[in-house]
Amino acid sequence: MTERVLFVERDYVIVLKREGTKDLWRLMFLIYGFGEGIEVWLRPDEVKELIEALKEVKDGSLEGGDQRD
């Protein structure tokens, strides 16, 4: 199992997790106090795209909304 916490805030946590040999990853938005959250299944290429987008946001180069090609 591979798991990485991407973001922790006072009210929620965002986790990216892969279990076993599956090609799919789970992106989980877990809200504290509710016992459940939102899960999105991603393929490896979608995980790479998500990581690139997060890097762009962190660097401040992704501004003004959706800028996909």
C-alpha cells in the first residue's frame, strides 16, 4: 500500500492512496468529525496530471481558473 497525505487543514485532510497492485489510486477528501468523505478513483496518468497542476498552483503559475489545452 502506498499512501501520501497531500494537504492537512484544520477541518479536513486530502490523501492519495494506492493499495496492492491495482493501477488505480484513491484521492480522498476526508472531513474531520463526519467519519466519511469524498473518494475519487484516478488512473496513473490522471495522478501525474494532478501532481503537475498542484505544482503549478504552488508556484503561482496557474491563475485565472481552468487553463487546460
